[in-house]
Amino acid sequence: MKPLKFPLITITCAFAVGIIAQYYWKIPFSILLISSLFGALLFGFFYWKSNKKIIQNTTFGIVVYLLSFVLGMITFFVHLDSNKQNHYSKQTFEATNSIRGVVQTPLKPNAKYNKYFVTVTSFNQANVSGKLLIYVPKKAKIILHSGAEIWFMAPVYSIPKAYNPYQFDYANYLEKQNVFHQVYANENYLKVIQQHHDVDYFLENLRNSLSRSFDIHHFDAKTKAIVDALLLGQRVEMDTQTVTDYSNAGVIHVLAISGLHISILYFVLVFLLKPLKRVKFGNEIQLVIILSFLWLFALLTGLPASVTRAVTLFSFISIGNYFNQPKAIYNAMAISAFLILLFVPNAIFDIGFQLSYAAVLAIILFQPFYKKFHFTKNKIGIYFIDTILVSIAAQIGVLPLSLYYFNQLPMLFLLANLVIIPLSSFVLIYGILILVLNFILPEAAVFLGKLLSFLIQLMNDYIHWIAQFKSGIITNISFSAIMVLTLYLFIISCLFWIYKKKRKHIVYVLVALFIFQISFIFVKIAENKSSELIVFNDKSSLIGIKNRNTIIAYTDAPENHIATLNHYSRGTFSDSLRIFPMQNVLSFDEKRILIIDSLGIYKTSIKPEIVVLMQSPKINLSRLIKDVNPKLIIADKTNYRNLLKVWSATCQKEKIPFHAIAEKGFYRLK
């Protein structure tokens, strides 16, 4: 029996689960090494035994999956930069550190800073490795490029965690990209030593040259941003409103080069190169041209994760078609995913990675079912019906993940995709044609570019029209990780019933649906049992008390906290949210909380367990501690930083715990 007889998808899944397990469990390398050696011995033994049997050995299959699981754990450990002995985090951090490194990737800037990933080579004169996130102030007018070797003096900070509960955790996001610290560079202590002409440098220059070639068209900012996104994978200049519109319409995937764009290029290339099959070695020439074009396109976009996985997938599909194995798409998916995770195990945590493979797999699995629904022989009609059915299949595949990550459900995604998919496909191909003409026939390019500008404007206007229907999108949906798993269980059971339509199989569907409902009820009950008090990390004061499924918020500026409270309400599965003006005294779980604002007025007769200081009150903290004898003092984010230092020193002297929201994040009392 050959090992490849085992489903490659399930082996890849076991490998991926091993990566996730190591991320959470953090098992030492010695134990992983012993486990892998033991697993390899078991693999060899059972493979030798199963080789003598005609019927597949189940035990051997289990061993293969366990070995894949352990290898996934080892792969994650090896690729985690912080596990390396020469990682900069192993050095002693000084108040100001001398750091040398090479700019790896320019990132999307914010209002005040340009941002870059820097590969560190020297840290306080020690040879090190690792990546840092560096902020360079825009007012310095220093633009760094890929490959620039720089030196700077600066303190190193940990990347702050999520400001408030259930909000996007930027620190966690960067940690999964092996970035653990950040630096704010001072223009007076930042020097470009030299410019390395490496691959990243040439690719960045090439992308910039290709982007600048469209300057002859004088496109408006939004049109130019769409061109850069569709053709070059660059979303740096994309405005927030456009991204929001595409997201609310359910077609955000159009703005990121991914499987959709690569599939368009692949099928166009296959169509254009079809005549080559008539000549000698035509199939080989076609395969080489397709693979070369796809990977060249991936290089031009900077090899982002979404493009890399899509090009890898279609490369294996091309190879499968060359060997007359068009049905090998399942193996192509598994091998492409395995190779990506083998070299970049953190890709498993990338939302785009999860969504793209879920969508493609759903489209393939539902294909035998939706291919039956052709209500017309008209080619145009068939195309639009296929677009609708493929969109529905993809939406089903990504539904659990979309609900979990984005907490919203665009109801008009079909109406949007029906127009946007064919339109964006034409814009992509037409845009590549104009890109070529920009260099060889600029006059013709300018003339043809008017149509490109019109089509992009039409696409943006249509999406904006779809997005403005507030009832067309359900937002703030509460959804947990366990509900993701149980909803996928329900989808898989439905697929099983579609493939084998027997009465007894409908029982699996009903049981899976029941399990999903039970998981929701379980999560809801678990959340509703808990009660807690939160002092939020916002620019204006906000305190929330959750009592079972009800949230009571106290603030004098409710309009500033809509997003924060929505995140918290959604994350806690709460049914009710009420907002009241800030009080001087609050009560939670038989504990009194004294609130002291800018007036600095409080009653000494109140004996609170907790004191919350806000809006920089002018008080003598030592006297306050003697008067009311609190067990904890909290200072929210509205206080001046110089006061926080004074209060912290006072509390340390008085041996009272002190929690500064601006430094330690939100405070939760259960």
C-alpha cells in the first residue's frame, strides 16, 4: 500500500492543526523532537506491515495523521523567530538602543507616520535576527525603500494589545507575522547607511515604475487606487470609504489580488494559448508560459500571501492538466496548502488564507450539485446563472468564517457579484493591456484609458449604491469559534446528503443542525451567567457593568463610544444595552466604586474598595488613601501622563495596587 493513497487533504489538515496546537500549547522542542522520532518509527513499522496487506490498514492511517500533526508542531516551532537563540528579544533592552537593519516591506502609512517592517541585523552591537515594526514621522520627509540598510537609536516598545475587549488585536495580528516589538524613530537619530539592490528593491522599483506609467492618464485618486490594487496588488493609497463600500457590499475580495484574479488570468492564458496544442511540444510550451506568467505576476505584486497561495494552487492545477489529471484539483489544493504552510506556517492564521481555501473547496464540492441548474441554453444566460451559483457556493463556504471574523452578513452579495465579477474581470485584462501600451504606444494607451477610467468609476458607483442600503447588511452578529466548527459540521453533513441522497442521511443533517443550535445556546448561557465591570480604554471616560445579558454603560459622551460598546455587546452575546451619565459612586458585586473626576470632590464617608480617577483631578492622593483606604486605584485614559507617574509612585509607597489604563489597557473586574 502506498502512502499517497491516503487523502492528501486530511493529511494537510492534520499538519495545519499541529501548527495551531503548537501556537497555543508552546511545547518545548525536546519533547517535539522525541515525539517526531517516535512517530517516524511507528510510521516505518506500520508502513512495513501494511505493505503486505491488500486492504488499507486503519492503524497506519492514524499514525500518518499523528505524524503529520507532530511535524506541523515542529514546523511552527522552527519558523517562530523568537525561538532562535540570536533573536534580538534575547538581548537586554536599554532606554535607548542602537539598532541596525534592512527595510523589508513598506506598509500602509497612517496620518502621522510611515511604517515599515525592518529585518534587524545588529542590536546594541550584537549580531541578531528578527523583525521590528518601525514608525518614521512623515514630517521628517524620509522615505525608505525595500533593501535600505538603516541605523537608528530609539527605545523599543511592546506592541500594545487590543485597547478594549473584543476589538481587533493588532499585537496578536503582528505576532503571527513574527513581529513582536515596535520602534518610533527620531529623524535626528535615523540614518540610511546604504541601499542594497536586492530582489525586494528591484521589485519595488518595478512596481513603482509600472504604477507611474499610468500618470499619463491623469486618473483621479480613487481610479488610480483601484488600478494599483487590481493590477499590482498595492492598496496603500486606497481610501477608507471605498474599502468600506466594497466590504459592506460583500465584494471586498475584488480589491485584493487573490484566487479570483489569478483564476481569471489562468483561464485567459489557457484560452489564448490553446492553438499551441496543435504543434510539437505545444503542451510543454503552454505549461511553461502559464507557469512563468503567473509567477512573474506574483513577483510584480510583491508575493503577498493571497497571490502566493493562488498562484501555487493554479500551478499545480496546470501541472495536473498537463498530465491529463484535470480531476486532481483536490490534490492540487492540498499540496499547495501544505507547501505554503511548510515554508510559512503562520499563513494558517491569515484570514485570507482561510477564506480563499474555504471558498475554493466549497465551489468544488458543490459543483456536481449546482451544475444541474442550467435553465437556459443561451451562453450569456448560462454565464450569469453560473456566476450566481458559484457565488452562492463560495458564500456558503466562507459563511462561518465571515460571521466569526467580520460579524456581518451582506445580504446583497449576489446582486453585487453579478455585476462586479464580470466587470472586474474585464478591467483586470483590459488594464494589463493598457499597462503594456503605456510603454510602447502611450498615445493609444491614453485613448483606451478613458474606457478603463469609465469602467472603474462605474464599478465604484455601483458598489457605493449597493453599500448604501443599510438593510442590505446585517451587522454586529455574535459568533464564537465553537459555532464556526459546528456550522461547518452542518455544511459538511448537507454536502454528504447531496452526494448520497438517502433517507437515513437526512438524520445527519438534522443532528448537525441540532448540534449547531446547542452550541449557540451553550455559548449564550455561559456568557449570560457571568457578570463583570469594565473600565474601558477610551479617550473619554467609559465604565461598563455587565450583569448577565444586560450591559449598563456610564459615560458623559455616549456618541464617542458607539463602536466600543457595539464590540463589547456583540462579544458578550448581550441582549440589552443601556447608557447613563457618569455617576460619582457605582456598585458592583457588593463592591463600591468611587468615581473622582476633574472637580476632585468626594465624600470621605464612602468606604469604597475601588477608586477610579478620571479627567486629571487635582487631589492629594496620599490623603485620599488615608481617608477612604481603597484596595485598588484605577486611572483611566483621560488623565495627564505626568500625573500617572506621580500617582503610581504614591501608590507604590502606600502599597496600594495601581492600574493605569493608558499603560496597562482596560481593567476588568469579575
